[in-house]
Amino acid sequence: MTSQQTGGPLVQLTGVNKWFGELHVLQDIDLSIDRGEVVVVIGPSGSGKSTLCRTINRLESIEKGEISIDGQRLPDEGKQLARLRSDVGMVFQSFNLFAHKTILQNVTLGPTKVRGHSKADAEKRARELLERVGVSAQADKYPAQLSGGQQQRVAIARALAMDPKVMLFDEPTSALDPEMINEVLDVMIALARDGMTMIVVTHEMGFARRAANRVVFMDGGRIVETADPETFFTAPRSDRARDFLSKILNH
């Protein structure tokens, strides 16, 4: 795959700015993510974490700056954007599965429609991925017949079916009941260990500690601090990060 041979970071954000009306939600964001790196983005509500995640595949446009994936600048629209976006897997808070399609059909849709894979090849790969995320027995069911944790694991399989270069997770466990959170995090930890490049917006500090190569702490639309998990959780440099951690780690 070409992505393995290209030098430089896999994802690069340079001087990225985003406004919602008067609100400056992303302020001069510079961030680069290497191949196989797991970057966890944390911070208080309204800090710009999810917006940052959504700009990386142009679900949110930016007013200023540049984002590139595997050395290619993210275009504004059109076929090029669709092509580049298909290299970026996305898993949301809500599972966004097609209710009228079976689990197997949900996972094969992208590879057949976008990648042009044959139905047989797409189904073989889909079954392998459903096995990998632990829901192979649910292939012929519909989303409504599955638990939230199972649906989110299907959503991960669906994203993986496109063979993405990078996976974005936007608070993937926040809509789940507590007992389902770990089954999704376990799949994500396994993905990280297999070398998948991942950008994860989450409140799950245990996941950040176990799976992240780097923690990015945001507040007020800016990156306040970035460090490896051990350093960040034991000796954060900024007062803002210390304050944030004291509130969430003492509960």
C-alpha cells in the first residue's frame, strides 16, 4: 500500500481555524499524526475536540489552514474529497447504521458501492471483520435487534471494511450503557495494538492510559498540551490540565 511508503506524517493539520458564527471553535491548530500512532484527544465539553475530529474528513469545513492525509491536501468537495474521505474511517457517538439493512449488508455496502469490490469478496471480508469485533453471530440480524455495544462494534467493522488509512473515533462510548463500554474499548485497544492509526476523542481516561501513544489536551479551541500518557496523567505541565484531571480523576 502506498500509505506505507510515503514519508512524513499520515495526518497533518497546519494553522487550522474554524468559526461557528462568532464562536472561534478551533484556534491555530497544528497537529501531526504518524502512521500507526494512537492519539487520544481529551478536554472539557466545548473545547473543540469533536469539531477537530470532524474536520479531518471534512464533515466540518475550515475557514483557515490546511489538512492533509498521506501527503494529499483535503479538497473542499467533489470526487477527490469522496476518494480521500474513503481513506478515513469514522465512528460516531450514535452508530449510524442503516436500520433497514442487515448487519452484513451494512458492512458490505461501502466496499461494493465505493471501492467496487465484488459482493462475494465484500461478504467474505465483512464476515472476517465481524468475527474480529466479536459479533459474527449477528450478521443476518438488523441493527434494532442488537445491543448498543454490539451496534458500535458493527460500526467499527463497517469503517474497517473500507481499509482506511486512519480511523477517527468521536466519543464512541458516550451513548453506551456502562457495561457495554468495555466491549467497545477492548476492540479499539486490539486495533491500536495491530498498528491502526487512530485519533480518538473520548472521556475514557483508562483507554487513553492503555492505548494512546500521545494525549492531546484541548481547551477553548486550542491545543493546550500534548504528551505521552504517563507524563500527562502523572505530571501535566499546564494549570488547566491539572485542574481538569483533578476534577475527573477524583470521581
